[in-house]
Amino acid sequence: VQLVESGGGLVQPGGSLSRSCAASGFTFASYVMRWYRQAPGKERELVASISSTGGTANYVDSVKGRFTISRDNAKNTVYLQMNSLKFEDTAVYYCNAFRGVQFWGQGTQVTVSS
């Protein structure tokens, strides 16, 4: 099982970043996919989730209207589009697959700084 993340990096406040997470080794289309983040000194937080079919997406209140989660089951990939980024979005972001058991990506730093 692998979840390989890409994207992330350094961006100025108000900017945008796109994240992707490519899955292999399990039946991707059967799993709920999630993005978590963990800021320094804070607990890991669920940011967004999307149902196995992609029909339902949910977000933590702090990112609603700014972040969009999506998936392409033909490509075994989940995405996170992050717009209007704020300083407080700075964190390590993790891709997660869940269906009873769960799998994690390696995590990638997103830094919002001027």
C-alpha cells in the first residue's frame, strides 16, 4: 500500500496551492479519502474528506469556501485545492485512506508566509 503525495511548499498569504495523492496497493474506489494537517504543537486535524464515489465532501469550518477536495477513481488519485491561504494554514498535510483500516501518506509541508 502506498499513498504518494505531491504539491505543497511555500506560498504567500492569499495564494493557492494544489495537492495530490496517488494511491496504489488497495481498492482506491472503495475508500473514503481524507486530508489531515498538523501544525507545530497542535494535534492532527481532519481538514476535508470525500466519499468513495466523490459524491459527498466535508470540510472543517476553518477551510470551508477556500479548500476543495476531489478525486479521480480512474487515476487512483485524490486532490486538495487550497485557495486564499492564510498564515494559520501552515502545517504538514497528510493524505489518508479509510475503510475501517486506514493508510497514511508521508506528509508534506505547506508554509504560508510573506
